[in-house]
Amino acid sequence: LYVVTKLFYTLNIVVQFVLLNACLKSDEYLFFGFQVLQDLLNGKPWTESGHFPRVTLCDFEVRYLANLNR
């Protein structure tokens, strides 16, 4: 039972990588997820690989109502 569970986990990972590649439709890489792992293991910086967005937070202005209900 233990080995079967581990095989299902491994199959799940592979299927998720294939689905990720299908959703992103990367022209540069055959399998996007495997290329990300390869770049990570080879020590390639995120700024050079361009796999993930560089800006993750955005500034926005909060608007308040002028009428205060007290």
C-alpha cells in the first residue's frame, strides 16, 4: 500500500507538470515545470530565467467616503 501511494503521488506530480505546460503553452520549453526545476537546481537566478513575475505587489489608493456616519 505504501509503494502504491508513492507511485500515485509521483504520477500526480507528472500530470500536474503536463497540465501546467498545456495551460502556459510555453514555446521556449518542451516541459515548463521541468525547465523551472532544472534552472532552480542549476542555480540560475530568477531575474535571468524570467519564469516568474518580477513585480508581485502593486500600489493602489484607498478611497474613503466624505460622509462619516457617527
